[in-house]
Amino acid sequence: MRFISVAVPVPYLASLTYRFSEPHAALPPVGARVRVPLGSRSVTGLVIAHDADAPEDGEARDVEAVLDREPFLPPSVVALCEWVADYYMSGIGDAIGVALPPGARRQTSSFRTSRVVAATAHGLAALDSGATGAPPLPGRGLTAKQRAALEMLAAPAVGLPMATLRDRGVGGDLVRRLVAHGLAAIRQERDDRDPFEAGAMHAPPLRPVDRDPPLALTAEQEAALDRLSALADAGRFSVALLRGVTGSGKTEIYMRLADRVCRMGKQALVLVPEIALTPSVAARVRAAFGSRVAVQHSALSDGERHDQWHRIRRGEVDVVVGTRSAVFSPLTRLGLVIVDEEHDTSYKQEEAPRYHGRDVAIVRASHGQALVVLGSATPSMETCQHATSGKYACVVLERRVLDRPLASVRLVNMRAEYAEEGPDVVIGRELASAVDDRLHRREQALILLNRRGYATAVFCRQCGDTFECPNCSVSLTVHRARAGPPRAASKGWTARCHYCNYAMTVPAACRKCAAPYLEQAGFGTEKVEQHLRERFPDARIARLDRDAVRRRGALASLLSRFAAGEIDVLVGTQMIAKGHDFPRVTLVGVISADVGLGLADFRAAERTFQLLTQVAGRAGRGERAGEAIVQTLYPEHYSIQLACRQDYPAFFERELAYRRAMRYPPVVALVNVIVRGRTFAAAMHTATDLAHALGPSAARGGFAVLGPAPAPLVRLRGEHRVQFFLKGARRADMREALKAALAAMPHVRRRATVDVDPVSIL
């Protein structure tokens, strides 16, 4: 009797054992899809191991069908998924699900086909005869339309798609007559959907990317490329941090390194935080490597993702560009992994499996003996600590290309501005004057406020009632329901929760006391945009945040317009700070630079420093010098002071001293456990039981259990939340203890969220 282990698509579930009853058939290979029974239904699972042990009770159900005789998912990717499931404490089915393309669990093909029409030898002979009275058609010669159609079909040897013929005026009836008389033939061909085409992206094509830096590398770039090339040539696993100031030309080094690896017969994987926000990377890779490039990210349609994944699997691709899930791409000759903006929190997935794309990329490269390059102007504390300790190689670019200066930065103390102008100031005098100056000089400006919406709260001035989300412990954010001036009427405003998406129309009077004294407090990007439009009515102003680019292709279109100079001022959230290269931008304004410092998260200062440094780096990337104006209530805070000086080494030392004193990562490892319940008492009771169960293991393993306590967001999507932390030097000990405790309390597993190496503790 033979048994196999199968991963099935059920959250938190380990692999299941099935019996393979065909005595003379070969076992399906690791990575093949099989159809198996699960409860009262049948599901598509993936083989992850052979020679599994028979279940202790002796009962095992039979495999119903084998869908693949060759691995559908490469065994190397299966092994990576097993590591992810173990390390991040998710089910193997969760991890496998991230690695599979859309439609992989269906038995029917998801490939799109198209009909291609080609001239037959008989049709070509009819054309070669040169006579319209030739006898290919019974009783008569070719008509002018038939000859014109055959000439079209004869030009490309492979023929033309039916859609192309229709566009050129050749209808279906004419094609059918040619086929009926043997002059043409129709065949079905796979039609891969190309996300680089404007039609597939639902957006105008991006304009050509200016080469910055130029072809001639700087001395720093040459030295960096030489060192990284030596690591790549060695053919061994290694990790290197490429820390370069904004505008130092890291992307050019990526391209040359990828080209070197591909010439060695290997493949390269380029990860970016959000591919829609870094179109220049995808465009430059496409320009350098042509059709041997594939993209993988969630902004594609299911069909596009399916086709791109299968191109990679067939070996038709040398370079893959994608977001975090692209780390599971079915590459079989991986030689280089690039993680651009490695510090970005977008690499961390916030649902099971809660993996970090950067860390999984390092593990994948270790399996394939590949080089990993982690690039950033503001590396994460963890990455810089590894580089400082010698675990990673460290390559530094301290100068911008062409010796362009970093943007000069001015701090504006908004406490003084509020004292003089009142508390309603959104855009201070210095920033307003700087925007006016850029408009007169026909230059561009970026204005950052990392908070969307119009107002952060709405409350009654008479009774104090605040509009709060009924599902989450947060105030509702006010949004303008439609363009136009603010209105007190209810139809002008919508209040929305940014966590569960609950929304309501803001009434004209208080719901509690019926008083018509509703006030709005705080401000977001919508209000900043309105203030700019009122202050500069002739300026071309646009907004870039999640609300403004919901329609597919809207973001790429907006960035394209800004790159073309069709927009003067772009207001946005952190989306405008990531990786963009706009040479006409000479001013960056930051409103409420300290908005993130008040969060109950030990990484608040790190994120503030990174965001301010990154957004300031968007200015002055062309021939004209750049300037950044930072409005803040806390100009003395070290994260803001050092970001203005763009002094990463000083920030790292200062922040590391704080982390050592408080014993936070990267000094120790952290696991965040959140327990959910219908009531707060139920959640606290369950979390307390689970934390107490960890006590003996904590004493043996030398780690601490902190809590439980109410989570910062104590209620989220209708559930009450209590959290506790495991803090220690050895992740393995903490994970094993937690696995054992959850196994002993199976009723808790679906109510507990385990986040290993969390990037947010909210």
C-alpha cells in the first residue's frame, strides 16, 4: 500500500495522507495536482511528499484522480512553501495557495485561445497564377475581395488572427468561403494576455523612461557593481545590502547585474513593494530584456496572472518583476534576487500566511545558491543590523548621480504657526510661498500627507457625540461624496471606516440630540487638495491616494500625466514617496510629518524617518536643485531631525540604542498573538489560558510572555481583540512552544492570529 502527503486548501490545516491505490501506476510527482476527497466534497490538492506513513488509525481515503503527470509546481517552490508554513505557523494549504496561479485548482484549462487564419498552399498557388480567372473556385476566378484577403494572409507566413482580419475589413463570411474552397485554413492558438500592452493595463502607455543615471557609471556605481558581480559569479548563496541615497542609481546597478546573471544562463527575480507605484522599474526591465520578462502582481487580471505564471513555468522568461507573491514564481534557474526598497512594509502579508517577502526571498535564494541584493536608502533596522554584524555584505552609494545635491530641507514648527494663524492652518506660509514660486517657474511639486479623506472625525458641538464605526474601535473618516464646495446637507459627505469599509451618509443634524451643530476635526489629503485649489485656482492639481485610484489603470494614468508635466502639484499619501523619478519635481512639501509618531508601535520612529527621507528624495532628481519643506509639531524629534539631514547612520545608532534598552527587534525576536472573541471578556479569558499554557515552555526556552492586554485596536470588524507577545532570542523555541500550546487547545486555533516577526503591532 502506498501513501502520499497532500496539501489541501483549508486554512491552518497540515498536510493530509491519502492512499494511492493504482498498483502499477507511478506515484504522482511532488508538485503535481491531485483530486482528493475532503469531508463530503472533492478538492484539488498538491502532492508535497511520497512514502507518507499510514495514519495511526489505519484509515486513509483514496486519491480520486491525478491531474498532472509532471510537477505543476516545481519541487523547489513546494519546499519553499513548506518552510513558509512552518516558520509563519500557517497551514501548508495557505502557503501553497499563494504560490499557485489563478485557476490552478480547476480541472479545465484557463488558457485563452484565438483563431488564426493562414493561406494554404492552394491559396498561395492561386495568387501566384496572377489571373483572376484562375480555377481555384468552382466555375469562377478569385474576386477582388478574395484576392485582397489572400494577399493579407500570405504576407505573414503564420497567418493573421481573426480579430486582426476583422479590423482590416475582412469579415467572417469571406473567411469561411476561402476555407470551404481550400484556399485558407483556421487553427486555434494559445493567446497569452500581455500586461505590458496598454489594452491589458487599461491605461495609456507610460512615456519612455529617461536614462538617469546615464550609460557611464559613476566611480561609486562601478565599485558597487564590481563587488556585487563577484558575489554573483561565485555561484554561492550570499546576501548584500545596497544602501544608496535617493537618486544614487541603484536601479542601473540592478539592471546590469541582472543582465550579467542572465548571460550566465540563470534567471533574475526583481521584487518591488508595489509594482503599480514603480512603473519605471518594470519599463526599464522590459526595455532591457524585451519579451523575456514576466510580471506577477495582484493588479493584473486573473487571466494575465495565469498566462504570465505559465510563461515562467515553461522557461520562456529570464527576468520576473513583481510584488511579494512573485517570490513564489516557478523559476528553475534562479541566480539573482533583487529586493528593491527592502524596508517597505508592503512586503509583509497581513493575512495567512503572514510571510515577509524579503525574508522568504532570502530563504529561496539559499535553496538555489543565488545572490540576494537588498536595496534601500533607508534599510530596515533588521537588515542594517545584519550588515553591521557581517552576516550580510554591505555596499554603499553616498552620492547622487552627476553629483546632484540632495534636496535642502526646511523644518517648519507648526506650533508657532498655529499660535499666529489659528488651529485651522493646513498649508503654512512657507510651503504656500514655495508652491507659488514653483508654479511661476513651471516646475512641479509633491505634497505629502499620510492620511486620506477630508476630515478625521465628525462630532456634535452640543452633546459631544462622535461618529464611530459600529464594527471597529475607530472614528469614521469623513470623505467628500462628490466634488464641489463643502456642504452641510447630508448628501455632501460620507463617513467611512478604513478598516472594515462601513460607510454612512453624514446627516445634517446630530443623531443623539438633533442639534444642527456637527463639526469636522482633523484633515486628510482631500482637504489639502481643496485648500490648494482655492489658493492656486489656475494650477493643475491632482490627488494620489487609495480613494483617487480605485479604477483599474487610474494610477498608471495619473503617474503618466504627472511625468509628462500635465499636472503641476500632486497631493498624496505615502504612495507618492515610493520609487518615483520625476526630474521636474523641485519641491516636496510634507504636512503633519509627525502623524505616525503617536502610534502605539515601537517602529513609529523608524517609519517616520524612512517616509520623510524617501519623500524628500523625490525632489531635485533632474538638473534643478530640490527643496523639501517639512511641517511638524515636533521639530526636535530625532527621527525628523535626522531625516531632514538624510543621515541614516546616525539614525540607526540612535534607534538601535532605544531598541537595546527596550529589548525590541532587531535585538530580540518577537511573535505577536492576537486572540479574537465575541466579547472582550471571552477574548481575554481565552488569551489568558493560552498565555498561561506557554509559561513552562517560556521558563525552559528563555523567552518572555508579555500580556495579555487589550490590543491597540480592541475591536476590529465586529470582533474583540486581546494580544500578547513572545519575546526572546530564539524564534524556534517560541514557535515550537506556541505550536504545542495551540495543538493542546484546538478550539482556540481559529480564533488566534499568530504573526511571527510582525511589522505592525496594532
